[in-house]
Amino acid sequence: MLHQLTLSLQFGKFQEAPLHRAALARHKVTRWIRQALDSDAEITVRMVDADEARSLNRDYRKKDYATNVLTFDYAHEPIVHADLVLCAPVIAQEALALGKGLQAHYAHLLVHGVLHAQGWDHETSAQDALAMEQRETLILARLGFDSPYQE
């Protein structure tokens, strides 16, 4: 059963925004997120430049670099409330380095962020990391994407 999703899809102002908009059609983003949900949700997805991502990562996680995805989860029940902030230039660089398409990498990171928004955590233990990777791989396979963890 697919869960209800209220989605706000936002793009900050940055040079390559049109490329990222093209890769992130609303219907695809909705489908990717809904596949990862275990309950109904209200989620904002915002694509940003490296400066904004670095500032948020520094202010909220005390890590002074731009990271690919930040998850701000506010509630897990009765519905998931979260903001996902994705750093477009970092994601584009990673996709290129991994030899993946931009859409495939975005799908992975959106699924990853949605799992975080529901309480999944890969930084707590090796067992939790493996469980989260397996869950991501299963969801991405249902969406027609290869495992992001295959060498």
C-alpha cells in the first residue's frame, strides 16, 4: 500500500538549477519518496547550492562541508514531517564519480533521506548501517534502479 504524501518541491537559486529540475520531475520524486514511506507524510524537498548546504551542515551538525543530503525530521507519528535538503553540486559530482545517472543518484538519496526521516540511522552501528543499506537496495530495486552499494 502506498501512503499519502504532501510534497513541497523547492529549488534554490544556483547555476545548474535547470539541469536538476529536469532530473527531478515532480511525479518521479513523489513516486520515489512514496516507495520509501511506512506511513503518511508531509515532506519538503529543497535543492540547494554548496554554500547553503555547507551552512546548514555546519549549523546543525557541526560539520563544515557541503554534504549530499540533510534530513530534518520533526515527527515520525502519526505522520512523518520532514525537510530534506539536497546539495545539487555535490550530488552531480558524486553521480559522475560513481558512473551513475543523475536521476538514479537522486532517487537513492531521496530514499536514504526518507528512511532517516522515519528513524533509520546508519551511524549508530554496523548492523544498523547494513539494515539501512538493504532496505534502500530493496526500495530502489522496486523502482527499477540498481543497488547503490554494488562495487
